[in-house]
Amino acid sequence: MKEEEVRKKWLEEVAKLWPVAKGSIREVKRVCASKTCEKCRSGERHPGWLMTYYKDGKQKSHYVPAKMQERVKLALENGRKLEALMVEAGIELIKSGKEN
């Protein structure tokens, strides 16, 4: 396959991978701001979700609203697929150079 064909195929596959993100998502238990919250007083706490990622070599986290959890999970899954496509594109690029 020629390099331009590899590029075109890669761009077609990448276009299908929206939304996309890199990192991980995890559930955490948080204390709320209310001083009268029975749940927090009992020690149970409230569930919340954090997306964790690295930026400039430092670990960062962002709170993920409940309505965004599934969308962020999809974006992270697509991010892993994108990384796999990048590896495959590199291999195809090398192969296309050998054919010339």
C-alpha cells in the first residue's frame, strides 16, 4: 500500500473516533458541603467520578458530572483505539517505504 493510501485509510478510521480522550476514569467517595447531610455524617459519603490524565509530566484530575460519565468513558475507549491506530499506521508507513 502506498503512503498516501495509508494516510487516507488512517484519516477515515480516525474520523469515526469522536469523542476522544486519553486518561482514566474512577469512582471516588466525597464529602459534600452540607453540614447537616446525614449521608456524610454516617461516613457513607457521596459517589463522584474523576478523570485522571497526565499533562506536561504531571498528573491532573477533573471532576466528571454524572450526566457526562458515559460520554467520557466512550472518549477514553476511543482514545485507546486511536493509539492502536497510530501504532498500525507507523507499521504501514514503514511497509510503504519498503515498496518504493
